[in-house]
Amino acid sequence: MNTQFDLATVPNQMEDLLQRICGSLQITRSQYEEIERSYGHVAKWLSSDKGILKEVDVDIYPQGSLRIGTTVRPLSQQEYDLDLVCELKLDWGKHDALTVFEAVKQRMLENEMYAPMVEPKKRCVRLNYAGNYHLDILPACPTELSTSNSRVKVPDRSVEDWKDSNPKGFAGWFDRIADDFVPLQYELLEKKAEIQPLPGLEPVEIKPPLKRAVQLIKRYRDVYFENDPDNAPISIVLTRLAADTYNKQGSVAEAIQGILAGIGRLIQDAQRSGNRLKVVNPMNQLEDLSEKWDSDPTGYKYFLKFIYDFHQEWNRVMEIQGIHNVATALKEMFRGKLPIDDELRKQASFMKALRENSKLGVTSSGLLTTSILTNTVPVKGHNFYGSV
């Protein structure tokens, strides 16, 4: 069944522009391939140790934004922050946290190539790659060796003890929320006849609205705090809050509006109780993702101001008249690579061609799309190393 629609409306065009901006923020194929090689080499080096970690089973897997598909291209002079978990199958209760941390650090120092790149951080061993990214290796041990739950303990050098975490659980929780949405009855971004994504590299055309919303929220955070990065809220806090306040919107614009309003309500609830907003890992309530605010109340104040200012700015953009003016405002907000006049012309000619050639129709599931994609199967998954 094919039914034609007129898509020349500002809301629909705005949705298309947001998707195009997200496309400009994606990791490129060559960047992804370079990152995957780095993951592979580091994972192989850690898991093949015959010395310090001899006879210790190791599970290597990615965590963070690359795992859940919300990584954004950095602004100038900023690096990708990529995260790798090195889970050692040890009884954490019988081992000193700092000893485990040092074992992983020492293993990396034994490699002539990695040794100059090693930088110990609070909870991770960082490898500073020449170029535009660094790789953080998080040592971890399962909370219970005899069960299959994904909760772990991680060493924290600042307190010289173990801290609770659950990277796998968080990623699965986020994916479940992101995949549960009400599809829009239109699909605007120009498509190609075939999408052949690198495993784990999710094309923006099939990325769920929540993931695109998180990308844009993180991007605006980077722009907002460009000259003051130390006070920027960390990505996992924004990601948790976004997923917590997301309400299955198929529109990215409406998702962002709802998320910002929802976070505002959570902040007000916390203020009424006389506390700061506490953001925990939903899959391990013992992990306070926002614990930094306890020792950094200034950072919390900046977070509150950021959410308020972002919400005000978003409401302003949503009320702008004229798609050209909307496009200009979005470009300024997110600094996306969006040549406004070219994109608007491309947008108009794409819709015109679809209408004239009867290639815009409704699939059996009710999703409006181009006929060339009617039988397309979305490709998802993150296939680095280890079971995620």
C-alpha cells in the first residue's frame, strides 16, 4: 500500500535538519576503523598477559558513548574520550583495589608502544593516542564470581578503595529505553539504496530518536562549556537523565523539549527536599554517577544554569518562524556542518522528486518512508570485543 503525503511543513523540515546535524556529528568510517583497531590491539595485549595477570580470566568490552551510539565529534582542540572495561575474574573482596589497578597499569607499561602513552587517572589507565582521541581502560572485578549479574567493583585511587559500577547493565538499560518509541509518520532525510554499516557503527538514518537527542544535548553541552570544560556535566549524567525523562517521542525536537522539561522538574523536586539532584546507575543503585557534585558544588550550580539556559534557548528556537531562520538558529546552537541554503535546496528537491515519482509511501508497519527502503532491515549492535 502506498499513500502520498505532503511533507513541506516547518516541523517536518526541522526534524530533517536535526537529523542532518546529527549526521555531521557522527564518527566517520575511517575514525571508527582506527578506534576499532586500537580496541582490538589493547584488548589482545591485556588478555594475553603471561605475567602479572597470569591465569586470570579477562573480559574486555567497550562502555560509554561508543557502546550506546551517542558519541559526538569533538569541537576543535578536544579529543574523543573512549572507554574500555578490563574485567578481571577475581574475588574483589580478597584483593586490594590499588593492587588491581597497578596490575593493569603495569601490564600497559610493559608494552614499548603503549608505555609512553600511559597516564594514570582516578579510576582508569589512560592511553593518550597522537591525534584526536584517548582510550580509558577501567579495571574492574565482578561483585559476585558465582552469578551472571553484570555489577562490578572498580578501584578508585582517590579513596584507595573499591567503588560500585555496572557499565554493561547501564548500556542494556539505555538501549531498551531508546528502542521503545512511537515512530513518526514520515522519514525525511535523503536515503541511499543501500546502507552497509561497519558492525557497531549505527548510521544516523536508523538511530533511535533518544540517541540522536542525547548526541545533540551533549553537543550543546560542549559548545556551552567550550571555554570552561572543567565545569561541564559529564556525559553519563546527561545520558541517564535524558533516558529517565524520555517519553517515547518519535520526534527528536519533541524529545529534547520533553527531556529538558523533565530534568527541570527533577531539579525542582530535589530543591524542595533541600538536596541536590542525585543521579545513580539504574542497574546498580550503589553507584552515584553525580558524586562529583558533593565535593564540587560550583559544578552543580553550573549544571543547573546549563539546563535552564538550554531549555530557554530550545523554547526560543521552537517558536522561530521560517525554516531558514530555524536552520540558522540550529546551526549556531550545535555548530553542525550544515550549509543552510544548500541543505534547504537539497531538502526541497528531495521531497519534490519523491512526490513526483510516487516513491514516498507507507510501509506495512505504518512508517512513512521512501519505497527504496521499504524492505530495509535496521542494523544494530556493537561488536567490539567481549560480550556486551
